[in-house]
Amino acid sequence: MEAAMGLMRRIPPKHTETALSALLSLMPNHSSDLLSQVDQPLQVLCDVQCGKEFILCEYNRDADSYRSPWSNKYHPPLEDGSLPSLELRKLETEANDIFAIYRDQYYEGGISSVYMWEDDNEGFVACFLIKKDGSKTGQGRRGYLEEGAWDAIHVIEVGPEEEENTNYRLTSTVMLTLTTNNESSGTFSLSGSIRRQMSMKLSVADGHLCNMGRMIEEMESKLRNSLDQVYFGKTREMVCTLRPPSEVAQMRMPES
């Protein structure tokens, strides 16, 4: 299992589904562990009743059906599917409306979904999802890439309230895939994923949504900086070393 997880961490996100399917066939006894621990690129389904798209993941799945955050119904229909309590459902509905505004302002398009459920520690868990298609045919307003996708998964464990404070534990994963193809630079493909965790004890005076939103905003800023330094920065350094610009190459040429 450790070797399988190490392999999945090194697989490009766009090949995750194929690699995971192969591992499931090789390790059927660990299927539940693999499905729960391996983050896959997010898929989208349309809620016909509301006319809105929602994101599919392990956190809104029951059997082979997925619950829509808009109508609170499973697709395809499932009679005994698990549902959040009325109080938590109200918070979930509000979170979806607020997170849609955040997504539109920060990502200029894309799809977002928020799911919440009770845990065994008298608290609850919230999952915030964003999927942005940045390709030329995607839903974003700046589609310059031949292929491009940003999948963000933020899972926050909210502990029971202790006097005036509550413990929040955030686990965030971002999967990035992009491919360019033009006459000047040719074809270039870059993909990878990154995961980080953050724990904070915050006052509940401002409300759970405010606290969770502040943590997600801070975490996404850190993740974007890390991706810029690790993936784009290192790639730029390697390309410039292996294929330096013409003026640099001429400076390095020995004089005849």
C-alpha cells in the first residue's frame, strides 16, 4: 500500500484515473483505501432539476449515486442515500452561494460545489471543490491553453465548539494540468499535484463560514505560490539551462 501511494504521488494528474484503475485490479483488497486516499481529477454532472452543474467526488457519493448540493437529491435517484441534518444543510446551502461568488472573483469562471456532513466527534466536515477548465473550449473567460485544468479540493474538519473557540483542520489538494501548442514554442505539457495541511483554533463569533473561507483563501495563496516556484520556476530554470536564449548562447561562444 505504501508503494502504491508513492507511485500515485508521482503520476501526472491526467493519468491518475488510468493508474488507479490498474492498481485496483492488482490490489482488490485495498480498493477502499485507494479510493479514499487517492485524489482524482474532478468530474462534473448536471442537476437537471435546478439546471446547474455540480462536482462529483468521494464526499458526495453514496453507492453509485452522487448528491447535488443544489437540490440535495442523488443522481441517479437513491432512496436511502445519506443526507446532512437540516441545520447542516442550511449551512451547506449558504456556503455554496458564497463560494460561487469567491470562485467567480478569483477564477473568473469554473464550477464549485460544497458538501457537509456530520462526523463522529460531535463536529462536522466540509468539502469545498473548484474545477476550472482553462482550455480554449473551456468555460473560463481566458482560454488560451490547448488543454488546461485546475482542480482544488479543500476538506475542513470542524471540531465541536469549546467555549468561544473551535478547532479547524484544513487539508488542501490542487491538481494542475496544462498543455500549450503554437508555432513559436511548439507543444509543451506540464502537470502535477500538491497537498498541504493547516490547523487553526478560531473564535466562532464570526461564524464557521467566515473562518473556513479565510483559511481556504490563505491556503490557496500558498498553494499557487508553491506551484509557481516548484513547477514553473524549476521548469523555466531547466529550459533556460538546456536551451539558453540566443543572446546568452552567443556570449558563451568562444572567440575565434
